[in-house]
Amino acid sequence: MLFLHETLFRLMATGVTICCAAGPVAAQTWTGGTNTNWSDPSNWDGGIAPGTSAIAIIDNAALANQPRVNVAQTVAETRISVGTLTLANTLTTDVTLTGVGNLEIGLFQILNGSVVLDSSGTLINAGMGQFDLRAGQSCG
């Protein structure tokens, strides 16, 4: 497991500085060691499926088992640089697609969060839903 950053908070109270460190944000990389099930811990490095404060990394298209969200999940952030993430249930996260990463949203599935398309990343709407672009956003 690798730690990407640690944030320091400072509180000034009557001339005294109190420092406390927030817990590090863990990045967990998909290995697809067992199957395509996102929530199966054996599919992630370190044997732990990403929790609500984790960053999920998908970066290997050569794996036979590409990740599939079958049960509603929440993670802090998802980064897809190579490979495909398929939503067969709701995923609450912000997604960054870089390189040749793909995000496929299945029939009647929901992505709660933002999507940043960078480079050759692809967002696939495989269902009958629609994309909701809000004020100040663009698609192009």
C-alpha cells in the first residue's frame, strides 16, 4: 500500500500551535488476481478492497480480470490510465481517465462524481441513460 500525501492541520489557540496529521490517503491498485469483482479484497494489492477514503488505481489492460462494480461502492477517487472499469452498480467517486483508460457505465447504473477525460481516455455510456453536463462544464 502506498501513501500519496498527508495533510497537516494547525489550530491557533491562545498563542499555542497544535499540530495534528490527518491519516494518509491510501492508493490501492487493481490486480485482478481472482475475478472481476471490485469488492473482492484478493483483487487489490495488499489484499484490501479500497474504502471510502482510498484512491483506486486501474493501470493494467493486460489483466484477464478487469474490474467490475457489482455492488454499490464509494471511494475518494478513481484513476484509470490503462484498462477498463465497468459499472454494473452505483459508484460514488471522482474519476480521472488518462492514457487509454476506459470507463463503461452499464444499463441503469450511476456514477456519482465527476469525470475528467485526459489524453485518450474513453467514457462509454452502454446504457439508455444520459449525460448531465452542468453549468461551466463542456464536452468536446
